[in-house]
Amino acid sequence: MTTSTSAACNLGPVSVLDGRDMMRVTPEGWPPLLIYRVDGEIYVTADTCTHATASLSEGELEGHTIVCPVHWGEFDIRTGRALCFPATQALAAFAVSVEDAQIYVRRTRSDGSDEL
């Protein structure tokens, strides 16, 4: 399902999200990622909480906010910004495109800065 290149990684078809609002993936050469679909838009962040190193895929998605299952730190999935204590460090949020019904993530953060 996942293939990677130096510039982008195919995370699979948009249909992998049918019936769910988020899904954890582990593409080769990338950190674990979390794909979200909110109001028809696709977002991708790192899956690991920056505070407690927990898998955010086990947390709750509330609108554009992912809530960590360990200490309830919150992050904006659009930007990665930490929204409340104890999370103070931003979560990596990646640039995403959908081409031919396939989800692609780039090694550039959604804010345009280099990630890896």
C-alpha cells in the first residue's frame, strides 16, 4: 500500500479512510504517520505525541484537533501546533496532495519548511 520516493510517498487510495476519520500508516523510510479526513479534506501528521511519545491514533479526533490518549495534550492537525498543556512542542504536519484518488505526503511540513 505504501511506496516512497525521495520527494513524496504514496499512502494509498483515499478510500482507505472510508468509514473512518483517521488511520495510522508506517511507510518505509518515514516516521509513523496519521492520516485524517475532516470535512472532506485530507491531513497528515506524525503519529507520535511530542509530549508523551504515545500513538495519537489511539486518541480522539475532535474537529481539527487530535487529543493524545495519555495526558490529553491537543494538536491542530492542519498545522501541528500544540494547543494545550502538557503538549508544548508542535507535531510535524506534512504537505498533502490527492492525485488520481491517491494520497501523497511530502517531506515538507504543511508550513513549507523541510521536515526530514
